[in-house]
Amino acid sequence: MKTKVSAGFPLGKVAYFVTSNVHKFQEARQVLSEYRLATAKLKVEAVEIQDDSLENIAKYSALDAVKNCGLPVLVEDAGLFVDSLKGFPGPYSKYVYNTVGLKGILKLMKNIENRSAYFKSVVAFVTPEEDPICFVGKVEGKIFLQEKGTSGFGYDPIFEPHEGDGRTFAEMTTEEKNVLSHRGKALRKFAEWYSGAGKRRF
Ligand code: ITT
């Protein structure tokens, strides 16, 4: 008997991604589609605690989301860590972006030679029956001297990945960013686990 397929995906294989950020959702959808997983953006209450650890923030949100919707969910928390600022803004990336923004970070970095930084992403997967499991992705790069590019979101216009060709994330397509990015790496780890051992349990 043939499996029923909808838009290229076997029916029922859906990853429910709880996020308010449409850019994150689009990136996740593209990565997970490589694994024939469909992604649905789930609008459900998920408290985002303030903590020094992205893992704790993602896990707590995922547990809150699953409590509120009863479905297996993915929650992702990400941040930009600047070496010369001792890892700032890190877990406070959203607050800093919404307050001082890119200009504030560039101002803090004025005359600073060491411009190394990295993005980290933690994807937490949790079901109503099981404890959260986390997948981590990291991309090393540097903070460019000014904003460059108009694609992507957040800190993309000032972040140049080391493994790239001199462009910032904001000068790349979603596909190009996903090859190198923290989120792409964390989601691929999730998808490989989910398509293998993990999948059989859910
Ligand atoms: P959620 O609803 O999924 O939590 P969010 O926008 O609040 O979406 P995060 O808390 O994970 O996302 O991210 C914190 C901030 O870090 C976010 O506001 C962005 O400014 C920045 N950020 C995260 N991932 C990024 C990326 O891939 N490129 C550029 N900036 C990013």
C-alpha cells in the first residue's frame, strides 16, 4: 500500500515549532524539509525565563509549551556571544537587540581589535511523556565594523561567519545561512536523531 503524501511529506511527520519569530520558523522549515519533515509554527504560550543558560531557557519554555498544548514540541533559544564583551549579550540577546540594537553593539565594540564572536542555538524537544532533550549548534565568526546586508534578522547584518566567504549572514540566502548557522547545525542534529532512534519512540 502506498503512503499518502502531502506536499512532499508523508502524512503525520510534522515538527511543531513553538516560536514567535517568523524568520526562525522559515529557517527551520528549510532545514527540516531536507529530512522530509514538515514544520508547523505553533502559537502557544511558552514562558521565556531569564537565565544564564540557553539550555535552561529552551527546556523551561518547551515544558511550559507542552503543558499548554499536549503535543510534542520544538523550542529554540539562541544568542550572540561576543568574546571581548565577555560573552555579552549571550542569553540577553533579545533584550539588547530590542533596546540598544545593532548600533549599540557596534558602539560598544568601537576601537576593539578582537572582534571574535559566536552564535549558539539550543533546540529543545519535549513530548507530554518524556523529559526534554537538547541539541546544540554553534557558529564562530566576527563582528563586522558596520551593518552589511538586508536579509535574515536580528544580528545577521553585523555577523560574519569564519567558514563563509566574507559575507555577513544578512548577505546570504536562507539556504546559505542554514549551511553554516548555529540553528542549522542544532536542527540537523535533532532531525538526524528524530529520523533514527528518536523517531521510533514517538
Ligand atoms: P522565539 O519566539 O523563538 O523565542 P526570539 O526572536 O525571541 O524568538 P531568541 O530568544 O532565540 O528568539 O533570540 C534572541 C535574540 O537573538 C533574537 O531577538 C535575535 O535578535 C537574536 N538572534 C537569534 N538567532 C539569530 C540569528 O540566527 N541571526 C541573528 N540574530 C539572531
